[in-house]
Amino acid sequence: MEYFLTDEQKMIVELSRKITDELIIPERARLDQEEIFPTEILKKIAEADLYGLYIPEAYGGFGGGVMDFILAVEEFSRGCIGVSVSFAANALGIYPVLAFGTEEQKQKYLPAIAAGTKQAAFGLTEANAGSDAGGVQTTAELKGDYYILNGTKQWITNGGEADTYTVIAMTDKAKGARGASAFIVEKGTEGFTFGKKEDKLGIRASATRELVFQDCKVPKANLLGKEGMGFIVAMKNLDHSRPGIAAQGVGLAQGAMEAAIKYSRERVQFGKPISAFQANQHKIANMATEIEAARCLLYATARTIDAGIKDFSMESAMCKLYATDVANKVANEALQIFGGYGYMREYPVEKMFRDAKILQIYEGTNEIQRNVIALDAIKKSAKQDK
Amino acid sequence: MNIAVCIKQVPDSDKVTIDRETNRLNRTGVPSVINPFDENAIELGLQLKDKYGGKVTVITMGPPQAEQALRDCIAVGADDAYLITDRKFAGADTWATSYTLSLAVQKAGNFDVVLFGKQAIDGDTAQVGPGVAYFMDIPVITYVKEAEKTDKGFKVKRVTEEGYQVWEVDGQAAFTVVKEANTMRLPSLKGKMRAKSATITTWGADDIGVEEEKIGLKGSPTIVRKVFSPPIKTNRETIQNEDPKQSVKELLGKLKERKLI
Ligand SMILES: Cc1cc2nc3c(=O)[nH]c(=O)nc-3n(C[C@H](O)[C@H](O)[C@H](O)COP(=O)(O)OP(=O)(O)OC[C@H]3O[C@@H](n4cnc5c(N)ncnc54)[C@H](O)[C@@H]3O)c2cc1C
Ligand SMILES: Cc1cc2nc3c(=O)[nH]c(=O)nc-3n(C[C@H](O)[C@H](O)[C@H](O)COP(=O)(O)OP(=O)(O)OC[C@H]3O[C@@H](n4cnc5c(N)ncnc54)[C@H](O)[C@@H]3O)c2cc1C
């Protein structure tokens, strides 16, 4: 398929592919089994100038957009989505500063992320606020020059590893969703600690931890946007980041399919390579077609966002939903082509199968994506009737 | 510090296939890469630049398509690149190659150090580094693993079969660099963008002022009498630790592993 990438985008793909082949693929099994955070690989990604792809040049970035970013995420994900989510969560953590920060906040926080010398994370979810983000119970109370944060965020990607956190907390509980605000919280702030690292089914190279706030003193200057804008910040951030999750899906599916096709040419049963059996061929045909369809939707969405279209919630939800469902289907079929060998740790599809599941859960479950898409479609229909 | 690195473009040995009919190497269509050992020379050059400042200049003698290897060097951080190319250079042996390169290096700048790979993976002679140094009349240290600047020149670690030697050299010098020295860094996006638009200076025979009878086939006195594989030396391994107890433990482990005890 000709995707009309610019020369620079081709370079991004080439570089990311090199990093994936030379650094991620050889290490992924060990990172997974021993649950090692990929600090070294992230450092190499930063040295290759890929941390700041979506950050403006004025703040030390490359000055690209979502398209440039997802090309890198897709390639890394072909190797390991535990690594790629650790990379991508930086964008989720810092985009609120990029989109809603003051000039001072941008100057202060963006350059270090663009250079990859610091990591970022985004803290929205709590024990009682998952899909229903409106149930956030963490509070932020203004006292003098500080907001005092109390509460616990749960399952935060890059938690403990990151230096800069965007955190959603209630400044006015009585107002419900309109009473939430977004804050930049730095690691090391008094009263800010971390829970233990979660033991997970997949993406085990990534770090998922609780963020614990106990009378945590956050300077007033770290409020993002205005009081009450917390949910707008969170929702805009998720709309903007979902293509990144779709890219994880496309990349993972691509890696699983490539492994399965290669294996099917080598494995001989009944005197023939198993790729000669139509049952396997049809699996391959379906995988190849659906991956390409997911990629088309993803690239079109990324370009829609980069074109400056204002409302892209629906497109962003669609590409996340479709690409991550495809990833799960492909991981499943790829493992099936491997047969019993696929169930063993020595082949990469076992890990891909475990890893794929998270894609249907985080950044909004796929049920929630369907809600968003359906509501948008119904709203549009109602508008036409008027 | 002004650093020159001589690099050679070679066929990617991972991608060379053998023609099943003729049992010959299929060279056509095989992608070319920077000679793997030259990557170590480039990295050493870049590390010296990181540490002491200055510039890394890469030079290759080869056909016009060798330009790509030079651009790949710029992508990892080289500053300037020279392509030495002329039909007249064709058929050069190591003597003529060294002569030609030595003139190019001298014309390209006044370098504190000229770096080479240990050997080229296609020619494999390991002669060009010392050859260039000979023609430039500067000292050469082969099999270098580490190098640092001193007041007057350099202090280097040189790998030998027994371990390593430490050498000091005054003034301008040439080193050939071993694989153990380092791993070449990855290119960066900014580097790749610079590589794409960088100007590569191209010089022919007339530009570097060669004596015609010393270049190409005419200037190549080597006659190949016989090609053979030298007897294989048995693998030697040195076990060296701060604590001799640890060395004994490792030795016993290895002997047990081979079922010798
Ligand atoms: C590994 C990992 C990393 C994560 N990283 C982050 C992070 O960095 N930052 C962050 O803020 N959060 C993060 N999360 C949280 C993640 O976004 C939530 O888990 C997710 O939004 C779902 O919330 P929940 O788990 O509470 O599920 P619930 O909301 O309890 O949902 C349970 C089930 O009910 C369905 N459901 C719920 N409500 C509806 C509805 N209205 N309609 C239809 N179906 C519904 C869901 O689809 C799901 O199937 C992470 C989670 C994991 C597991
Ligand atoms: C007997 C003989 C006859 C030959 N005849 C021909 C011939 O007819 N036609 C032909 O095309 N080739 C011929 N060659 C090959 C050619 O001479 C060598 O490829 C070339 O001289 C480099 O030698 P090498 O490959 O052994 O490099 P080595 O000496 O092993 O290389 C050591 C280092 O020198 C540097 N270096 C080597 N070559 C270059 C270069 N070209 N530019 C910049 N730096 C370099 C690199 O840093 C390299 O790591 C012949 C070689 C021999 C030995």
C-alpha cells in the first residue's frame, strides 16, 4: 500500500525499525519474563531524537504531529508493546501540558521530555473510577500558594518511573465532572509516593503503579488550564492519544502475522509445509487484510488530527476500537498457526497473545469506544432531522 | 581534535547468497554496507570528538555508489565526507589503495589521528591502515581498543592474543581499531536528515595529485601466488579476575562444562 509518507516520515520508520530489530526484539523475552522496565532501550530511542516527534521545535522537539508519532509506535510495537507503551505513555503524560499549559509551563516541562531525559505519565483512573472517570475521588484543596492533593490513582503506566505527572483531581466535588482540575505533579513532591509495581498478564516490561497523594503540596503554578477544566483536559488528551494505542495494535498484529507466516513456511506436516493448507492460508489472508484496513483507518485518523480538524473523538475511538480488536484476533490466529509451539515461551506469539489483551482495556475499554462512536453517529443523525 | 576515519563499503555479508548451480557468490543486487570493523573506527572517532571536541571526517575510495556509506556515517555523527573515485583507481591492490588514500587524507586536512578498521571483511588483508600510515610517514598502532589524548599525542590500549599492551605515541598517528572497542551508535533523526542533504566532496585522480603510474592496476605490484586457509589456531581464552579464587572457580566450571573433570 502506498501511504505517501514524507521523506522524514520514511526516516522515522527506518530508524524505529532498526531500534526494534536490533534492540527490542533481542531483549523482549527477558524484559517480559523478568519484568524489567526498558530504561536502556528508551535511552536509545531518545538518542535517536524520537522522543520529541510531536513536540514543537521551539521546545526542542521535531515539530511533527500524531502521524510522525504513531509511525514510531507502530514499529516499536511490532517488537514489544510493553516497550512501546512505556514510550507512548510519555505523550499521554505530557500532551496536556502541550495543549493546555501556559508558556511558562511549556518552557519548564517540554524540553526534558523532548530530549528523553525525563519521562511522563498520566493519572486519571482510581479504584472506583475506571470507565466512569467522573467518579474520581482524589481531591485538591487550594491553601495559600499550594493545592493540597489527597487520594490514590491506580494502574498508572510509567508510575514510579516518570518524573512529570498529569493528575486529575477534584477541586470542587459539589460540581461533579465540572469540579475536576488537572495538575502537573513532579516526582519527589512532598506527600507524593508510589504503590508497588503490579504483576500483570502482559506488557510486563512496562511499569504500572499506584500514585499515592497524602497532603501532597503542589504549587499553584502547576494547575493546568483553569479550575474545573480537568475533564476537558482528560478527554481531549485521550482523544489525542488513542491513535497511539491503535498503532500498538497494528504493530503487534503485524509482528504476530509475520512470525506466523514465516513459521507456516517452515513447519512440515503430512509431508508439506503447513502454509500449503488452505485453512492456514485463509487465516493469513484474513490477517493481512484486516491489518491493512486497521492501518488505513489509523493513518487517516492521524492525518485528520494533524490537519487541525477540531472534533475527532469518533475517528479516534474508531481507530482504537478496530485496530485493537484486530490485534487480538490476529494474535489468536497467529498462535493457532503455531499450534502447540505457539503456546510455548520460546516463540514470541505466546507473549503477543498475552500482551494484546490490554489494548482492548486501557485508554477506554472497547465498549466505551463503541459508546462514543454510537452516540456521535446518533447525534449526527438527529442533527440531520432538524 | 581533528579526526579522520577511512571507511570501505563492502557487500552485506548477511545478505550474500550462493548460486546453487555455480557455487559462486551472488554479488549482484546485494546491498552494500559500511565495513563492520570500520563502524568501530567511526565510533572511536565520535567518542574522541565527544570527549575532546573537534571534527570527524570520513573518507572512502570506491565507486560512486560508495557515497551512501559516507552518508550513513554522517547520520551517526560524522561532520565531513570525501569520496575518492576515478576509473583510474580500478584494479588497485592494497599498495596502490594505500598510496591513493594517503594523498586524499593529506589533502582533506591536517588530522591529529587517522583511524581505520581492523580489516575489511571482503579483502581481509588488514594492510591498508598501516599502508596509509607508511605513505604519510606517521606511526601506526594496530588493534587498538581504547585511546585517550595526552599532552603530546595519544595513549592507547592495543589488544594482543595474551591480553593488551599500553602504548604512548607523540604527534600525529594512525590506529586500526578492533571490534572489542565499542559498538557503533545508532543514527539519529537529525543525523539522518543532515545526511540526506549533506554535500559529499568528490575527488578524482587529478584532484589529489597522484602519480599516474602509482595508482590502479598499473600501480599494483601484488601477484597472488596461492590462496589458502591458514591452519586454525586453537582457541585460547584468558580468565582474569581481581580475585584469583573467582578465576579458579570459573576455570573449574569450564572444565566441568566440557566434561574434562
Ligand atoms: C496495564 C494498565 C495500564 C493502565 N494505564 C493507565 C494510565 O496510565 N493512566 C490511567 O489513568 N489509567 C490507566 N489504566 C486504567 C484503564 O484506563 C482502565 O482500566 C480502563 O479505563 C477501564 O476501567 P476499569 O478497569 O475500572 O473497568 P470498569 O470501568 O470497571 O469496566 C468493567 C467492564 O464493564 C464495561 N463497562 C463499564 N462501563 C460501561 C458502559 N457504560 N457501557 C458498556 N460497558 C461498560 C467495561 O467495558 C469493562 O468491560 C491502565 C490499566 C491497565 C490495566
Ligand atoms: C592481491 C590483490 C589484488 C587485488 N586486485 C584487485 C582488483 O583487481 N580490483 C579491485 O577492485 N580490487 C582488488 N583488490 C582489492 C583491493 O586491493 C582491496 O579491497 C583494497 O586494497 C583494500 O584492501 P582490503 O580489502 O584488504 O582492506 P584492509 O586492508 O583489510 O582494510 C583495512 C582498513 O583500511 C581501510 N580501507 C580499506 N579499503 C579502503 C578504501 N577503499 N577506502 C577507504 N578506506 C579503506 C578501512 O578502514 C579498513 O577497515 C585486490 C586485493 C589484493 C589483496
